[in-house]
Amino acid sequence: MSYSMRRLLNHLPIPFGLRSNRRLRGTRLKHAQLVSFLEDTGFRALNVDHYERSLRRRRVAKAMAIAVTALAVAWVALESARAVALY
């Protein structure tokens, strides 16, 4: 159900106890003062180099896995061809 539909249904004139008051829900955004304080203190500072290195490692590992799989498939095909040639 979309947000606008829930908002419309929430504002219907029914007794307060029968509906949840969605106007009281908190915001997803943090206060600007808190955000600036967290940035100044280095709370959960993201090391971009570390993140890029991990992405590079994942990319290399994925390429290696694909290469090993391709070699295994080629090996099985080659050995199957040899086995068929023998019989």
C-alpha cells in the first residue's frame, strides 16, 4: 500500500484507539548537529582505500573462479572426448 493511501486511511474520522497514529513516527534523517558532531569525531569514518581494495579483491576472486570453472569444463570435455575416442 502506498504511503499516500496509508496517510489518507490514517486520517479517516474513526476513534483514536482503532488506528495507529502514523504522524508520530520518527524521521529517517538525523539532526544536523548530531551529524556534524559525528563527522568531527570520526565516528565510523569510512576508509575508501580499504573499501576499494576489497572491491578489487572481490573482482579478482570472481575472475579467478570463472577461469577455474572454465578450465574444469574444458578438462571434462577433453577427457570425455578422449574416452569416447578409445571406445
